Amino acid sequence: MSQCRHCGAYVSPRDKVCSYCGAPNPHYQPPEKDVNRLLQQGLDAFRQERYAAAAESYQQAAALDPDVFNSYFYLAASLNALGREQEAIDAMRKARQIRPGSAAVAYNLGVMYKGMGRAREAREHLESALQLTETDPALDDNKRMKQIIKQKLKTLP
Ligand SMILES: [Zn+2]
């Protein structure tokens, strides 16, 4: 368990910066070679829309190293593409534990709950995503992300 020295949020030892405030993580260590290889395999499969193969690689990566954000984020996306919605949400919740400040994670949770017809949870996560766009250092275009989230909120009953 490592904490951001600046804001106190949880920071994964595999993340270079805090997901809330962007402060550098002095305890950062890159993943092992085997894990990186699996992540690359997963990404290749994901891009080719081979989601079962992608999920398999990301699951293996997560088993070797439970601290890597991308393993759970893309595992969730792969499972969701396979129609395994509840498992996808479970994986995305793990991604959120690793990067609690990620607007993309909150957004995806919102979209997944919407897909399952669970509007109340969808709204909670989308509103949280909207708030996180104010601080998330991983966003390239905070304004654009805000627009996307607002659009999605409008589609809820
Ligand atoms: Zn921080």
C-alpha cells in the first residue's frame, strides 16, 4: 500500500504519478518482463478484436502482478465486448482500486451499468467521472471528456 505524498490517495507501485493530483510516485517500479509481454499480447489481441484471447492474456498478467492498471482496464473492456457484463464490472472496479482518480474508469463503469439497465448506478459513476475530469492527470483533453460524459448523462432515464 503506497500513498501519494501530496494528496494522500492510493498510488499503485506500477504508476509513475498519482491518479488524483499527478504528483510523481517515488516508489514507482515498472512491471516485470513476463507481465509486459502478456500486456502486449493482450493489446495486440484487443486491437484485432480477439476479445477472448485478450481477456486471457490480461487475466494472466493480473495473476502475475495485481498492481497493473491496464490489466484490469482492458480485461474489463474485453469481457464487456464478450457480453460478460458483471465480470467486466468486477474487473473495472479493480482498475478503480488501482487508479481511484481515473475519470475513464468511472465513465466506463457508468456506461457498463447503463448497458445493464441500471440507471441509478450509471448516473452515480458518470457524475463521479465528471468530477474527476477536473483533476485526472491522465486526460489529454478534459473539456472533450466532460462533453462526452454530459452527453451520456443525458441519455439516462
Ligand atoms: Zn496525489
